[in-house]
Amino acid sequence: MNFAFSEEQEELRKVVKTFLEAKSPEAEVRAQMDTTDGFDPAVWRQMGEEMGLQGLIIPENYGGSGYSYVELGVVLEEMGKALLCAPFFSTVALAANALMHGGSEAAKNEYLPGIASGATTATVAFTEENGRWDEAGVTLTEAGGKLTGTKSFVLDGHTANLVLVLAKSSGGGLALYAVDGGASGLTRTALSTMDQTRKQAKLEFNGVEAKLVSKDGFSWADWSTVLDLAAVALAAEQVGGAERCLNMAVEYAKVRVQFGRPIGSFQAIKHKCADMLLEVESAKSAAYYAFWCAAELNEELPSVASLAKAYCSEAYFHSAAENIQIHGGIGFTWEHPAHLYFKRAKSSELLFGDPTYHRELLAQRIGI
């Protein structure tokens, strides 16, 4: 079995990398961090209309390109390197996957074309103030077609045109509902977070009109698949960020001179860079295998998704921390990009559950 990327996939990587170098340099990342929305609508439209990135994994009959999860992984890896400020993850890795794997046929036809074209920004409201990622953490309820309760830590929740809400239905089971971002009774509050490259919000539902969009027989098993796919997508981002931190550290170690020689010639720095390289390459192996499992939707996906999320989280955070250490005092300053990656690494480590949570989940899934 050949796990190397094809020529077409490498060309996709090259095109996306070139685009991000132009549209997401450090100066632009910092500029978008300071805005309320957190992204540039013009860049978002270009991503959809000219590049078709939002519709990459959406089937052609719903307006997308019909590529696999491997291609999405390639794109997200490059976005992780560039710290792209855009609602891509929330719209594609979360909302589009929720519709494709948990939505009814009518819902797919209604919402996926808008996502694929870039006309719709979307997100998923799942986690609540209890911070839990399991079924027991869902307490927001639906009654008479209206939602009441609070969702927190919603990625891009303050700007999304479409919000997909996981809630307890009046029948007692779980269901997925669609809510317009400007719906009456919905209060959206942007949260103050450590990582401002990825905005989060608290959504309060006070009798908000909602449309049932989940398929017949929708259950936690369907939602678990959505979360596994999101974890794999996040692992791709983390690998990209970790590799960028490694490259930053190595480049600096080559040019920073102390005692008349580059600091990269000192054994302690060599060891740090070698350890980072080992972790980054191992994280790539875990993430790339997870891409393939996600593309195939095979029986290994649940265990591999948790494995990749746990390992890539720690690899990214360690690489980001070591990057700061190798840079020394300048790495701690606000003016240096190292701290931006450190904050993204920490927020990504906690998103969808930290490494300890996923190791426990992995143990349960393989029957330990």
C-alpha cells in the first residue's frame, strides 16, 4: 500500500501554500486577530469562488468537488502552517461533516451548496458550559420546534450565517437543528480567549425557532463520527503548525551567533531540534494514516482519530514551546510570531478533548 501523496495532491499543496503566503502572512494574521469578525470576507470569497476550497470534500451533487479527506488534510496542514484566520475549520470540518454524516437528504440539498460555494459560513454548537465532549454533556433542549439553553466555546459562533445545534429533542433523543445566525431570541457573545487566531463565542438560545435537519435514526454514534472526523482535521492543522515551529527554530539556530559560533552548533540546541524533528515526523505519520482512515470511513477511524489527536496535540505544543526556548528572550515578546503558534498549539490541544481524554477514549474503543 502506497501512502505517498499523488502528483495532484502535491500540486494542491503547492497552490494552497502559494495562496496562503500571499493572503495570510504574519501581518495579516495580526490584523485579523484584532478585528471582531476575525477574518477577511474578501479572502473567504476568493477561497470559495476561485479556489473551491470550501467545497473540496462535499460531493458533486451538492455543489462540491467530491475529493477525499486526504485532500482536505493537505489543505488544513498548510493552513496550520500559516495560522489562517478564517471560519474554514468550523464551516468545513465541522458543519459540512455534520450535514454529510448526520443530516437528512433535504438538509444536505438545502445547506451544502451554500457552504461549497463559500456563500455560507457555518458552525456547530455542541459543547456547553460544562465543557464536556460526551453525550452526557448535552443538556440544551428542544420543545415545540424551539431551542432553550446555552452553548459555549462555539468556533466562529458570533459570525456564522448557519448554526447547527446538537440538542435533546422533545422525544428524549439527540437531534441536530439548524438555526439562522440572526434568529430572534439568539444572543451571540464573542469570548475573550488566549488564542485570538481562532474566535469562539457563547450562544444563548431563548426559545429560538429551529429546523430539524438530522436524518432518521440519528444517534450519538453518528455524532461520534462527526467528532472523529473533526479530530482528524485538527490533527492535520497541528502537524502543519508543529512543522512551522520546527523550521522557525532551525532557521534561527543557524543565524543566531553566541560566543563566535551559531547556536545550532551547540549540543543542547542540536538535541532540542532533533527531538522536535522526531516528534513532527511521528505526528505526520499518525495524521496521514488518520486522513486515509477518514477517507475510507473504515472501522479503524475511531481509534486512529483519538490516537492522532492525542499525539499531534502534544507534538505541536512541545514544538511550539521549544521554539520559544531556542529563540530565547525574543521568543517571549509580543512582536515575535513564536507566541502566536504557542497559543494556537495550546487551544488546539484542548479542542475536542485533551490528550488524556483521547487516550482514555482510545483505551475504551480498543477494549482495554
